[in-house]
Amino acid sequence: MASKAIKRRPCSSETDKTSEKRMETTVSDPVTDPLLGSYVHEDKFKRYEPATRSNFWDGTRQECLRWARLLSTFIVQSARKIVNVLSEFGSLIARLFGCSSAPQSSQNGQTVPPNLSPLQVERLKLLRQRLDVPYECSSAKHQDALKELWRLAYPNRQLPPLKSDLWKEMGWQNSDPSTDFRAGGFMSLENLLYFARNYPDSFHRLLHKAEGKRAEWEYPFAAGGVNISYMLVQMLDLQSGKMSTKAGVHFVQLLEDDEAAFDNLFCVAFQVLDAQWLARKASYMEFNEILKSTRVQLEKELTMGCISSVQDLPSFRMLKR
């Protein structure tokens, strides 16, 4: 037994030496693979066991996260469907009992504020239809409207051709006025005509810049009117049909007693813009800033609690017939 043990020791020693030589020849570069040289040979399996277990848990965690995301997406989609069903059911019940508190849908797919009378809904619909009419230079109706505006502005002057530098005197930016209607469409021309017919005194004072100390470089009257029309459409959120602004919601209430509420508001807005222009001693380059300031003032006045018509606006008192 002793001799056998003695024989085993050299074998074990030789094996260790051989193993050490093998390790010395197969060890990796510490720069490219630094982990291999930091552990003894007997710890080989202990080194790889934690790594294998970590990879296993990493994969499991990723799979759990994937299922969690799928589950959350399913819950969100289901909740949306439930909300839509409940909303439709609520709208159905409200229509049955005639007391809807949610926005109603008009025939053209646009929403209207709640609690509107049939007359208000109809007048709002007609107003939106006016927004969709562009100015057509080939339309006889549109040409006649433009000629009528000239006659109201200059009753003692001869009507010029539809393309003439004389139109610039009214405040169009080009000799062809039709090029200035892009933003406001035909409705902006209708607004100017309404202003001239119903408030001729204020119309002529603003057209001829008859009040106050004016800048050498004034805003163009007619083109300024087109911009005012477009500003009001945005302020009241008429194009989207959602009526999401406070000013828009309050404005729609005014349609009950005044079919021309928008045109009257245009006249007030023009007068407010000119008053602010004079107060600030503004010049042409400040027009957009004055237009924004005009919008702020009108929004404030429209949302006052005692306003039931455009005539109730504090700025309406500046208009003269």
C-alpha cells in the first residue's frame, strides 16, 4: 500500500507540472481578456456558474417585461374601448331625454358646443360654410362685391378696372386686390362691406386715417381688414369646429339674437386695432404685434359675464354709424 502511494505521488506531481505548463501556454493576454488570469484553475467552474445563472435570470426578466408590456397595452386598449362604449351609451341616453351635456355632432361632422338652440346651431353652420368660400377673381358675384366696396369707400370717384394701381389707395397691397384674399377668403370682403354699410362713419375714419397722429408708414386698410377676419376665425376656433376656446364658446351664444354677430365683431375688432395703433404710435412693421394685442382684448371682453351680444362689449362704444 505504501509503495503504491509513493508511486502515485510522482504521477500527481508530474500531472500538476504538466497542468501548470499547459496553463502557462494557454493563458490569454490580460489586456484582451483580463478575467482569465485572475482566478486559479480549481475555481474554473465557480467562475462560470454565476455568469450562467445571471444570463438565465436576465433572459427571464426580459421575457417578463415583454409580457408585462403586452398586458399593459391590452389593458389600455380595453379601457379605451370601455370608455367609448360608455360615452356612446351616455350620449344615447342624453338624446333620448333631451339633456345632452356633451358636445353634439352637426351634419357636416363638426362638433358644436352643448346646450345650443336649433337657431344657434343653424347660424353656426352657415358661418362655417362662409369660411370655405375662397375669393374667385373670375366670379361675377365676387367682382360685383369688390366694385361695391369701392363705391362705398369712394362714392364720388370713378370705378377703376379690377386691376389698377388705384386699388392700392384703399389699402390693397397690389394692383390686383384678388391676390390679398388668400387668408380671409370671400368672407373677409363681406366683412368689409358690412362695415362700410352699417358703420360708415367709423369705416371712413379708419379708411382715410382721419383720427390721431399717424405714422408715416401706416398699415394698409383693406389688407388689414383681411387679416382681422382671419384672426377672428382663429380666435373663435371656427375652422376646426371644436369650439375649444373660451372666446369661441361665448361667441356662439351671441348667435341666438344676432345672425351677423361675426360681422359686428369684425367691426369692433377693426376699431380696437386702430385705437391700439394710435395709442402705441405704431408703424407698419408692428402690425402683427398690434393684431395680437387686439385679439387679447377681444378675448377678455367676450368672456366677461355680462355679455349677451356684441353690442354689450365695452369696445363697441367706439363704433359710430
